[in-house]
Amino acid sequence: MQESSDPVMNSQNANTDGKPAPEGADCCLNQEENLVTIGATVPTGFEYTASDEVKEKLGVKCRVSKDRGRIYFDIPVDVLPQVHQLRSLDNLFVVVQEFLHYHFEETKEATLQGFMQLASQLPWEGALQVWRMNNTLKKRSRHKKSRQQCSANEEKPNDAENLHIDSLSLADSSDRMCNLDIPETPNILSSDIPPKCDFSCTEHLAAKEAAPLSERKGEEHDSVAGSDSASLLKFRVTCSRAGEKHNFTSNDAARDFGGAIQDLFHWKADMTKFDIEVLLNIHQNEVVVGIALTEESLHRRNITHFGPTTLRSTLAYGMLRLCNPQPADIIIDPMCGTGAIPIEGAMEWPNSFHLAGDNNGMAVNRAANNFFSIQKKRQDKGRISCGIVADVAQWDICNIPLKTGSVDAIVTDMPFGKRLLFISEL
């Protein structure tokens, strides 16, 4: 049999310990059905709402993880682009292997040694194939964005920052309705903004540095954007751990597991400018190893003008989905802030009328500018759509100028909580 020239394949086949995969592991790739297991982080409390969206739009069932804020589902590999278009998912990763009942050793040293041995026993091939496919989508998205920027530089429309909206009155409300274009699916794999690490929830630690990867033949598509060859790949390991009975820290697990991955593939460790992010998610006795498919959260898609408490688009979608908007429904957000809820509703439920309002003039202007930014993106792409009807107004919530019974649903994010603790900040 001819030896493979792919270093990833060679590393996968070269299981020097000769140990089988740990018992109870679920492989991410079903070769017969060509299915791949995708994991996704979602807003905490909206796991089942996200599962319903996946089932409705992709036709597959989801499994909600014991670890809050995560769901898993199996899809054909060619459906991957559609996954990035789902509205309720924050971050995506492909599952390398999942252990529902992982056995942790009694001592810290033995447990960490087990993680090091685990790296060489995992079926990396399928997950890396999905990562390569996802990387191709990323390159296409970058090229498309570059063309759009060049086109936008040639002709700049009027700046929406100069827009000011007065208080709404019933007499002229019909005249102030504006048709807004439905924006196309946002740039799902933008790499212009570096990923942000939330050290309060997870601890990131890259493995030790090593020599560059030897030249790879016949896999020029494996190189990341901006690299002329596939001779060097950079990676980091991100460990997220929850549980009180572990005798190790996230840093310990990431360090030793990452070191074993580096010995296996000879990748170079880099905390910030990495090509591959390996995920090690540990919740009680459940362990999931995956490879990240998103560089930043998918909720960064609508808002360009931020306020002090801008709502995440994924949360806004979940709230709207719970209210189940129907055609011709009038849905208002009386405390809209930057307009995250009505903007998400206008894009996903275009047959309903979405009305945003706030008593703060700056908030109203931000919401209007966010609507116009979406409209500008649509115009820059040179595409024509039927548009939707939406409106932004300034009003006093104690005296909203709307007739009794004229509103079908109210969906709003109350302007107070952990980020606004004092009445003076409202």
C-alpha cells in the first residue's frame, strides 16, 4: 500500500501507542451517511429555541447538552453553509469526538497523562476535512467582502449619521413609514476582527512552540488565507471546564493536551494569530473535543452603532421566536435602544410590521442608523429586494401614541440589569 503524503493523515495513522479509541466515544463523521456532528453555543436558556430552529430549517434533530448553552446535531457536510445562516447560534465547532462518561484518574498527573495519550487516539481526519471546507467558505467570503469595499469606495452614499427622527404622532405615522431592504446573510466568517476571549468563563492556553510543519504535497487548499503555502499551521487550545470534582485546572488540561497535539501534527502554537483552534470542553464527566468553525460570534451581524447595553442578535431572535410572529402582526419594542429586536424581526419575519421606539433621542438615532446601515449594505451589493415596512420613533413609554388594541405583540429588553445598576443610569 502506498504511503500517504498528507502529514495530517500520516499523523493520524501513526498511533504509536497502538491503543484503540477510548470506550464510549462517538466519532464525528459517519462515513456511510456522510454526516458530521456540529456543536454550537447558544444563549443560555434558549437551547430548545435554537433546537427548534435547526429542526425547522435543516430538518435534523438536536441534542441539548448537559453543559448549558450548547447543542449538537448531525448534518450532511454539504449543508455546512446553511448552518452559518441560522439566527440563534453564536459559535460553531465540528466535533472530533465526544465522551459522555469520561473516566478521570485519581491523581492530577495521571489525568493529564490521559489527555496527552488521548490526542493520538482521536479520529482527526473527518473533523479536519470539515475545517478545510469551512476554510474555503471563509476565503470566498473574504473575496466577496473585498469586492464590495472596492465598489463602495467608488461611490459613497449619504451618511446616515445625520438622520434625526422626531416624536411619532398618529396624524403623520403613515407618512413616516419607510421601506427597508432585507439584508442578505451577513459575513459569516469575517476574520477582520480578532476573536475576543472571555476569561471569566474559559481559560485559553496555547501549547509549547515547535518547528514548522514540513512541506505538504497536494494540499494547497489547506493553507489559510494570506499564506502562500501549507508549510506552516498555527494553533491554540481553548479549554472550557465546569465541575467541582476535577483535580486539574483548565490551564493544565490545555497545556498538556495542546502539547500532545503539537507532537502529533508539528503545528506551531500561537495564542492570537492561529489558524486552527482546538476546543476541549469538559463538563462534569462529559468531554467533547472539537475544532472551531467561527472566528467570532455569529451574533455580530446587524448592529453597527452600539449603545451601552446593546442586545445580542441571537438573543433578540430567540425572544421573537418565542412570540411566534404571524403575517400582518404589528410588533413593537417600546424600549428599543439600538434596535436589535425590531431589526432582527424585520429581517426574519418580513411579513409583520416592526415598530421601534425609545424616549432617549440618542438611542432612537442609533436604531435608525442601524436600519440604514443594513439598507446601505444591501445597496452596495447591487441587489434589489421587495423590502419591508418598519419604523423608528421617539416617545414616552407612559404615553405611547398608539390606539388601544392596535398592537399584536410587545417584545422588549428592559433597560436595566447587571450592566445598569442605578436608576440614574436609566
